[in-house]
Amino acid sequence: MEELKEDYPSKYLDLNAKKERKFQRIACPSCASDIPAVDLNINDKIAKCGSCNAVFSFEENILSMLQEKPKQELIRPEGIEIFYFKDEMDVTIDQPILWWENILIMTAPVFAFLFTLVFFKGKIALAVPAVLWGLTVLISALLLFRKKQKIFIQLDEDELTIKWRPKKLIKDRRYASRDIDQLYVTKGMENFMLKMIIDTDQGQKHVSLVSGITSISKVKFLEQEFEKHLGIKNRKVPEELS
């Protein structure tokens, strides 16, 4: 055992080392005397000072002990670019493959081939397989130039704007920054999704900010950065991915 102690630092051998614990002394706000445990009502968070007879609440002292440790900040993953200028944040994300794109990728070449065979049998016009082969080429081109397809999100003190380029039938969207109450991550049909809770005159509504993200790290990083920039304190949402 002596040889082991010489070869390894003592911190690896201290088997009896205890984890750091949090302690809190309660002091009287009137006379600054320490309050003994017998004079503390833990259930009601009320204490009575034996020196000056002052009665006071120590709830804030307890809450400070129960506060969660701050979450570890996530590092920017690949596929996301962020630029800050004054009060503006510009985010660029690689466009995810949408569910209908997946369907087209799998089915268009198959149907193009099948209808080509039917055409050669003289049962349909040439236009049908021609359209299907054209669609197959278009899909292949989209996959080839996937890196050039982006989602642009711009956030400043007034507005949050979301743009898909190329649009892919998705309209540009705008939301007032002051109406964004919370952001959270959930899992949907298209992998992971970052959603927002928006305050409206009719109550709060949940809207998708970005969907189809394949990596939980990416969507969690986006949640972190938007909340930080908006000054939103993260809280648990029932619909949130646990």
C-alpha cells in the first residue's frame, strides 16, 4: 500500500473523502445573532430570535440552497452559424430534409421507371414518364446542392424573422420579440423541433421555430442562444422533451 501511495496522487487514494455539502446559517435580520435550530420552523420558514425576540421569514435562505446548478453552456455545433451585431442576432442553419422530400426521394425514381415500362408498352403518353424523370432529376439536384439551402433567422429587439432560401413552399414568418415568452425542444414526426410560446390577445400559442433537426445538440444549442439573447429564463414546459 505504501508503494501505491508513492506512485499515485493522494486524491486517488482518499476513499473517505466526502462530497462538498451546502450549509446555511440563519442570522437574525434585526440583531445579526445566529438562530439555533430549535428556534427555526422549517415547515413555515419562520424563525424567532432568542436575543431580541424578532420574528422573521428565512424562506429566501432556503430557496438559495435549493436552486439548481446553472446548465452547462453548449458549444456551437456544425451546421449552425451565428453573427452578433449590437442588439441583432443572425442565425444561419442548413436546411433539413423535409418529410415530403423524403417521400419524393424514395418514390419518384421508382414510379419513373415503372411508367417508362408502361410507356414502351404503348399504354400511356410520353409526358407521364418524362415528368417523373424530370422530378427525379430535380430532387437529385436539390440533394447535390443541399449545402446551399439555408434557413435564415434574424432577431433584434423588435422582431424575429424566419426565411427559407429556397422557400420550398414555406412562407417567411415574423413575430414580435416582446411576445416570445419561452422556447423549448420537442420531438415530432421530423426528428427534433424548436418551438416558441407566443403571447397573443387570445392567449398563448405554441409555434414551430425550426423543425426537422436531426441532432439534439443543434436544437438545444439554438434554444440556449435564443433565450440568452432575449433575456428569457429557461423553465420547464409540459410539452418539452425530457
